Amino acid sequence: MSLVTIAAVLSALASNPSDLPPTTATAPTASPSTPAPSSFDPDAVFAKRRAKAKPIQIAARAQDQTDAPIARPSAFAPAKPERGRPWAVGASVGTDGIGVDLKYHLTRTVVLRARAAGLSLRHGLTSDGVRYSGQARFGTVGGYLDWHPFGNGLFVSAGVLGGERRLKLSGTASNSVTFNGNVYTPAQLGTVTGKADLSSTAGFAGLGYDSTFGNSGPIGVNVLAGVQVGDAPKVSLTSNGLLASTPALQNDLRKEEDKIRKDLNFGRFYPVLSVGLNYRF
């Protein structure tokens, strides 16, 4: 069949639709005034979806909480002070003696501390042929501010202390000795006694660690290292020998005091190292 014949047939069908074969069923037509009923309700569908999603969301949140890592406290974690127990009392031992501390947790990073310490020990030294035996006696009371810059146990300490810091001296010569170019026999010199006083007040600076206010329990430990800074020691000597009252021996004793003062000059910067336990209440 040629293309011309096919085109003629299609044209005839388009102009006479009655020639098409009748359909077996016709679609119902809706009245223009009454809308056709519909079985689709979007609100009901959304409500069903929400009802199904809610238990899934609850289960997912529960699973997230179960899988979340457990936070464990660190020794260097910021301390959370218990405001109901801001006080602590402690005992420590160190180069400044046996001490008792009273502490008050003022803020998260500031602790105020008062300390009383005592020390008694023997010390000896030799100068210009005279052997001196000495007894050091320290009895001090101080006030300090301990600053915890990171809110944990590490702290920087600064303060002032005062009290007795003295070394008593007593020495005799077993043979003739020379003071400032002058020779003295043991009888002429006799027994030389004296004292060396470190400054009665001194400043303090140090670093330390204190877990007292960072622990959940009442017991804490502290370690402190620092230095007491004071004036040069003051030394005085006397003699009870045959020439004790002569100007020459008195002048030579003053020279001897200068030498001993230089030997004890380390006392200007007295090192402090202490460890202790504290009880918070």
C-alpha cells in the first residue's frame, strides 16, 4: 500500500468519527456542581508516618546514648570545688621543718594557706683553723596564696614568712691560729661563741601540686618546691680568752665574722622542698 493511500484512509476517519468501532465501556462523568469523592487523605497519611517514626527515633537516641563513650575523670582535669567543704588542714615535712597547714578554697583557682613550721638541726663549719659546731633553729609562720591557673592540682605559690631563723656557733682552737695576720694560742683565744641570724622575714616563691580540693574524697596530697628569699645573714662573735678584751682581737673577730658571713651567704636563698597530706572538711 502506498503512502498516498494510507494518508487518505486516516483523513477519512478523522472527518467521520462515527465510522470508528464503538467502545465497550464509557468512563463516568462527574457533575460539575458536585466534586468526586476521593479516598486519599494526606493528614491521615502523615499521622500514620509520624506514629511509625516516633519509636524508631526513640530507639535511635537510646542507641546513641548506649554507644557514647563514658567520660572518665583525669588527674589533671579542672577541679570542681565542693563549696560545702572549703577548708583543709594538713601536715608536711621538708627542708623548712615539720609543718602544719591550714587552707581555704577561696575560688576555683585560688587557695589561701597559712603555715607554721619548725626545724632544729646541727651544722658544723671550719674557718681559719677554728672548728665551729652550730645548731640551726627555725621557727616560722607564713601566709601564702596558691594560684591554680588551670583549675587542677598544679599551682604557683607566693607568700611571706617570719620568725626565728638562727644558727648558734661555738668553737675552740686546738692549735695556734692566725686571725688577720695575728697569731693566737688556744689560751689567748679561748672559746669563740656567736650566732648567725638569717633575716627574720623572707619572701617565698614556688611551684607545687595539691590534690586536696580536686578529689572526691577528703584526703589529698601535696608536693611543694620553692625558695625563701631574705637578707644576708648577720654574724656576731665573742671570745673568752686571755686577750678577749684587747682591740687587736676584737678587730680580728670582726674580720672573722665577715668570712663566716660569706660562708653562710647561701642562707639568703634557702631552698624549700616539702611533701604532706591534707584533710578537707
